[in-house]
Amino acid sequence: MRQLRFTLRFIGVVQAGFGLLFVLAPSVIAPTLHLHSRQPAWVDWLFVMMGARFLGYAIGMFVAARDPLHHRSWIDTMILVQALDWLGTISYLVAGDVSVRNVTTAAILPPLFIGALLRWHPRRLLRQAPEPSGEGASPHSVSVSK
């Protein structure tokens, strides 16, 4: 469970970093990603909204890290978010609408996050744990190494 907790915290830190950057300095994002320098002003509004969601998922990852068995829905939705992010990134890359220079971490981090979250997913860890014994035992009373 230690690897999963570390992974959740690491993803939380990455999400928080992007969230703070997108919320506090949205006008820095386009030039940093080598996007058109003369985007309309409303693009910054979209960046702030994206940043808010990054921050929300950062909080969710920190919550899940405290008790992954109880907060599996955060883990599952992060897997979905990362899969959609990566599919969107790849489709725009293939179409030639963006370059690797534009997408930077969006082409690399999602598959790594997905792989780690699936590798150490609580359901997988529960299947590998010995069966609980004794009266009143439940799957949540299984002791998994922390």
C-alpha cells in the first residue's frame, strides 16, 4: 500500500502545481507551452477553470492517499481523467494541431500515472491479500502492508 500512497501523493503534488500555475498565472501558460502568443483573452479564463479542476483533483489524491481502500472512487476517476487527457493529447498530436513541444508532460505523465494506479490499485491489492478469517471479518479488515 506504501507505493500506492506515494503515487497518490506524487500525482497530487503534480496536480496542485499545475493547478496553482493555471489559477495564479494563466497568462504565462500559453507562452510556456509554445502556443500562439496572441490568443484571445478568454483563453486565460479557460486556463483558470482548468486550474480549479487540477486543484480539486490534487485534494482528491491527498484524501485518497490517507485511506485508498475507502476512497477508490478518487483513484478510478483519476485513471479516467488521465486516459481522456492522454487520448485527447495523442489525437491532437496525430492531427498535427499541436506538437510535442506544446504538450510536454501531457504526452508522458498520463500513461505513467495510469500504469502506477492500476499496478497498485486497492482492488488488485485486496485480491492478492489472504482471505480474512474469523467471525465478522470483512474485506476492509484485511491487513495489507503499508
